[in-house]
Amino acid sequence: MTIIELREKRNKAWEAAKAFAETHTTDKGTLTAEDTAAYERMEQEIQDLSREIQRRERQEAMDAELAKPVSVPITGKPMSGRQEDAPKTGRASEAYKNAMLTAMRTNFRQISNVLSEGVDANGGYLVPEEYDRRLIDVLTEENVMRSLGTNITTSGEHKINIAATKPAAAWIEEGGALTFGDATFDQIILDAHKLHVAIKVTEELLYDNAFGLENYIIQQFGKALANAEEDAFINGTGKGQPLGILAATGGAQVGVTTASANKVTADEIINLVYSLKRPYRKNAVFLANDVCVAELRKLKDNNGQYLWQPSLQAGETDRVLGYKVYTSPFFPIPAAGKAAVAFGDFSYYNIGDRGTRSFAELKELFAGNGMVGFVAKERVDGKLVLPEAVKLLTMKSGS
């Protein structure tokens, strides 16, 4: 079954679920326990189809990336003398990439002098430039906060100036004295917190030339780093890690608090949207856990229309009230006193990457059992530079 067929099937299932809910609603405006169970099974099928569609789209994207040619015939670029035709140097060169692969496949017993061009301060070898870009690609695909936030590459402490208060205009009479207001400025500093991931692979995999070693390493490192990053970008404390959007100080502002400790209403979602200042609503999106999104699917406005608008286009996310909906497993599950939904312009969450990523061999650590260890590391920070750009819907405390 193709992705288009899966989308058509999901849309039909969604229409069937809506029709079922409308025709089985009791006089009290609710479903019976039996009908609720039937509706939840229909909803589960829709969620399963959505996950399968997303998996197929990621697979197609990966297939397209891996199918790209790794070289271009020399006849494709006859001697033009242009700058882009010049051979790559440093970590971008073929010699550096081949030397890195040789070193990894020989358990770092064959080290070429060319690798000296990419040694970091702690003795690890820097990722070749092509690999480093592909690792960034993995992080962007797997990490919802990287796709929504603003990514900055820094070489040192990065300072962001914020206009805390702006000058206000005032009417004066002709010949009257001028009044001067004070415009104040704040400064957000992106630091660098170290994140690392280590894996073990067998010597047989390293020595097997038919095995795509570099792709395997990049994918595993990328997914592990992305998961740790996304968790910190949402829930981070700012101590030894980025400051997340849910931080009590420096995080997003509370826009709406629900009337119930365990239920979100359609009116509260509408109020959340309009608690955000109009300029930020232009690029605003919703972010929540899948558990909360399942509840959002059931909400109707006062006219009986569902707030949820499933996407009919490949690669396009579903919407609520016309705004895109993103999910993260690291966003909290709705609970009393906790945030349930974030809504805002997440481009004001700035992610600072300090330098480049690198990896190194863990020498002799697993030699006894025929394994070889590798460790990847990066330095990154993240902060919401304008807390008012993202609003939270929080659940009422207590019962």
C-alpha cells in the first residue's frame, strides 16, 4: 500500500470515526461505555496509520539521500576553471574521509597523517565535513525542536541582545517640555553544554567492507543525540544542559489554566490561541504529547465542528484551528498542575551549536569480547529568547 493510499485510508477512517461519534451521542451529549470503546479503537487505527505514514515518509527521504551519487564523472564538469571545481581540502577532502574509514575499520591501527588535520583538543578525530552535515540532517529530522527552533553555529560564548522595554510616545502641548523614557535591553547568553553518546560494534562489522559503516554510525549517533537534545530543549533545567521551554524561569509563559485537573475543553484551546500576541500567531504551532493530541482530536467548537483538521497533503502536518500540530514523546503527559500544550512561535527558541561534532575510539575497553567502542560528542545550548513568544496551557492543580 502506497503512502497516498494510506493517507486516503486514514482520512476515510477519520470521517467514519466522526460520523460514529455524532450518530451515537446520547441525549446527555456523551457516548456509552461500549460506544466509547469502539470509538477509541477507531481512533487507535487512525493513530497507527499516521505513524506508518510518517515512517514511510522518513524511509523515502532516507532512500533518496542514500541514492544520491557519491561522485560525478569528470566529463560532467570539463575544465571550467570555476572555484567549485577546485579539489576539497581539510576535513572535506576525500583523503580525510578515506583515512577515517580506514582507521575505524582497522580498529585505529592504521592512522594516516592526514587525520592530524581534524584532531580536537581531547584527542578525538573530528567528523569529516560531509559526515558532519549528514549528522546535522539526522538531528533535524529526528528532533522536532531543531526543526522548529532557530539553529546557530557558534565558536564561543554567543550573546543575544533583547529589547526588554521599548520607548513609548506621549502627547505634549506646543512649547511643552519633552519627556524621556528609558528603553532597557537584556542579554541572553548561549553557552556550551557537553553531550555525548557511546556505542559498541563487533569487529566483524568493522571489517566487512560491504557494510555501510559510516551510515550506521551516523544514524545511531544522530538518533541518540537527537533524543537527548529534544528532551533538554523541552524539559532542561539550564544547569549542565540547555534551558527548556517548560522551565519555570526563562521558559514559556502560562496562557491558560484549565478549569479541570484532567480535561481540556475546546474553549480553552481557543483561549490559548488568543492568549498569544497577534504578531507571534503568524508562525505559531502547537506542541504536545501524543496522549494530549488524542484528546484534541475529539474536541468540537460550539457549532459542533471538530477543531482537528487532518492533512490531505503528503508531508504536511495535521492542524487544529488552522495551526500545525507537532508531537514529542518528551512533552509531559497532561497531569494536574503540569503543562499540557504549548502554542507559539518556536523560532524564538535559539539552539547554539559550539563548533563541530567529533568521535573517538575507546581503545582496548572491549578488546576481550571482540567489540570496539566509539564515542561521539557535541557542545550545545538552547534558550527561549522571548518567553512571551510561546504560551502554555496548564492543567488545574488538584482534583
